[in-house]
Amino acid sequence: MSVEAYVFVECEHGKSSNIAERIGRIGGVKSAKTVTGPYDVIVLVEASSFKVLADVVMKKIQSIEGVKRTLTNLVIE
């Protein structure tokens, strides 16, 4: 069984396009799109488990320079 989540990413000013590109190259990331609104990038992640999902978010996405904070929403359907 796989786990999917949308990760909403807030970035430092002017860095969202570069950050979206970098996130898009991370294994398990299905899409990373620059958007308008309170968040700068919305990411769809698919992982084999909650632990793998947590690793993608905390060790890979949050470690990118210019990422200020993330909000993760699990897909339940």
C-alpha cells in the first residue's frame, strides 16, 4: 500500500521556481508546481510508507535552501 500527500511549501521571496524544480527531481515526487496564494509550491508525493513520506518531507524538501516551512496533507481517498 502506498501513501500520498500534498505538501504545501512556503519559500523565501524569489526562490519558488528554482525550489519547485529541485523538489521535482526528488524520488517519489509526482509533481511540484509553483502556485499563487499563501504557499509558493504545491507538491504531490507518493511513498511506500509513512516513514518514507516523512523522510522525503523532512530530510529532502525541508533541507532545500530557501524553503521556509511546509504543511503536509495526507490523501485519504
